[in-house]
Amino acid sequence: MPFAAAVLVALSVAASPAPAPRSAKLEQGQARFAQGDIDGALKALDAAAVESQDPSVLERVHLLRGQCFAARQDFARAEDAFELALDSGPLASLDPARVDPSVVKLLDAVRGRLAGTLTVRSVPDGAVVRVDGKRQVTPAALVLPIGKHQVEWSAGFERGGTEALVYPRRETQVVVAVAMRDGAPAPVERFPTVFGEFKGSLEIASDERVPWQSGVDFGGGFESGPVRLTLMARLFPYFGVMPRAAFVVPVWDRLSVFLDLGAPLWFRGGGVAVGLGGGAGVEYHLWRAFGVYLQVGGEHLFLNPGRIDDTHFVSSLGVRLRPP
């Protein structure tokens, strides 16, 4: 079965920074600022801002302009300068060990007011991604604070992620190429997901005294990738618990099959019955948050105080509910 692994391409994502280019006017402004000549520093920095188009230079220029205006107690113009610095570099920062902490707080306050747009798309649409841990379905356009944001994706059994750098008042795009199976998209969420479960079971035994009986179970668990872990509790016709583990294989977009293994602990017959059970099943996802499944298998009790139906066949019909 042809299968193309998922690939993620991030557009407008910051690369590893290269050494900042030199600017004579910037260096002149730095020297004047160090000497306490604020007017001279601003004159040199304004010239540096005009002559340079390099974002890394402009970031440093406007950070120093902001410090100059703050030294003059002109905080409105200092905020404007810091905003220009963040336009050039959303990660622009000041060292609190070398700069007045109040000026550092002013820069952080300006940063907190700025936002940009992160657009996450996929080919085809409908892929499940997480942005900063929050579930999204593509295409998604999110207004986020400037700076780094984590984008995670999954398709089939492939998963990965990247950091997207959001600039003020601009759009950053992340494009996900979803895994394909037989030429058709097969997006399957593989992030740790909690779920609730309810099922009814029919047990058929070889013991003529109790040829069959039904059971009602409920519980929940979590699933990540191909692994699902569940803890079920039985309410009828006796009380018990069963921890279960399953291996899940997606077949189509809405259909998956699974192999299940469990260890029942049933409280009946004046004691605790302990055994091992297993089976196979198929689950169909009617919606993203709701699936129905059918499972068939068997169960054998190694310890059975009641001495009834040590081994029996089990068929179950159930539902699983996942958060949207």
C-alpha cells in the first residue's frame, strides 16, 4: 500500500541568526550613548535607521533609541522606538543586568501589546494540528502574541513539529503536507487524547449452569499513537475492574481496527476472580468526538472462587467519547 510520510514546511520561520552586520552609524551611536551624549547618540542612530535595511541592525538601532528616549524620560517615544525594534525582531530583548529594569519592563509591556497572525494550512485541508498545545483543524488563522509558537502535527503514525516566529501585524504561514494512502488523504490524530467509554457485553460459556450472561461496563483512558490504555469498571451483574491495553491500526480516515488485551478482576462467589482476556475489534468514528466499536474475543479465569464459566466467549458493543 503506497504511503507518503507527512512533511511540514514552515514559511516565515526564523532561521539560526547570522552574525549581525556592522553599521558605522550604529557603532557611533553606541559610543555617544556610553559617553552620556544622548542628543549625539540619537542623531547617529536616526542616520543608521535611514541607511540600513537589515532587520538585525534596525532591531539594535531602535532598542538603543528607546533607551535614549527613556533616559530623557520621554516614555511615549521610547515605546514607539521599542515597537519598531520588535517589528524588526520579535525576540528583541534587553539585558536587565546592564539596563535599568524599568526600561526592560517598558520593552516587555510593548511586547505584550503586539500581536500577529499565524496561519496553519494543510494539503489537503482538514489535518489535525496543535498550536502551543491547543487543538486546531486546518485551515486555521490565529491571532497570537508576537514571538515563538510551537506547531505540532501528526498524520498516520508520523508526527513532528516546528517553531513559528510571529511578527507584529504580519502573517506567518505554516504548511502541512498530510500523509497520503492510495492517493487519498489519511489524517489521523496521534496526540495523547483522553476518552470515556461505555459498553455492553454478552458472555457465552460452556458451563450449562450459566450458559450466558450480560455485563455493563464503563470507564476511560488515554491513547497516543497506536497505543490505547483503558480502565473499565463492571456494574452488572457483579462488580469488577479490568485494565486493558490495545494496539490500534488506522484503516481509513474514519475506520480503525484494534487488538485488545485485558486482566479482569471480578468480585463474585465470595472472592476475587483473576484472569486474562483478549480480542479484536473495529471502530468507526461517526464524528471526531464520537466513535462506535464492535469487539469479539475470549476470557479465561485462572482464579475463580465461583467455579463457574472459567473460559467463555465475549462479544461487546460500545461507544468512545473524546473531547472535541
